[in-house]
Amino acid sequence: MAYSEQMWQDTKKKCRLNSENIELAKHLGLNPSSLVKNIPNKSEPWKAPVSVWLHEIDEKRRKKTEQKQKRRAKAVAAQNDGSDTK
């Protein structure tokens, strides 16, 4: 579902985000309401600000992707080593 630019602008204001963070949220597939829901309340001191939360999600996804690529490369290398000895 495409969200209106007005929704993104309201979210940008409420969550105190910059344009880069909004683009990152869109790239991650998040929607404006999920960002607003994750604004930390005074009674939730463990919650990180939304901008920090976005970057943490991005970092986790990058690490996961990197690990998958390493595993695939390792599997391909092992497969090629096995086929060369026949």
C-alpha cells in the first residue's frame, strides 16, 4: 500500500526524523504508523529514539545478508572442490 506524502511528513515531524531516515524507513518497508507507534514514552526508558531504532534494524539486516552471502559462497566453493576431485 502506498502511503501519502502527507502521512510521511507528519511522521517525520512527530518522530523528529530527517529525510535520510524517512528514506531508510521506506527502504526497510516500514509504514508511517509503525514509526509513530515506536516513539518512546517517558515510561519506556529502554526504547531507543525512532532514528536509532531504524539504523539498528538496517544494521541487523545488513549483517544477516552478509552472513547469507558468506554461507552461499562457502557452499559453492565446497561444491566446486568436491566436483573437481571426481
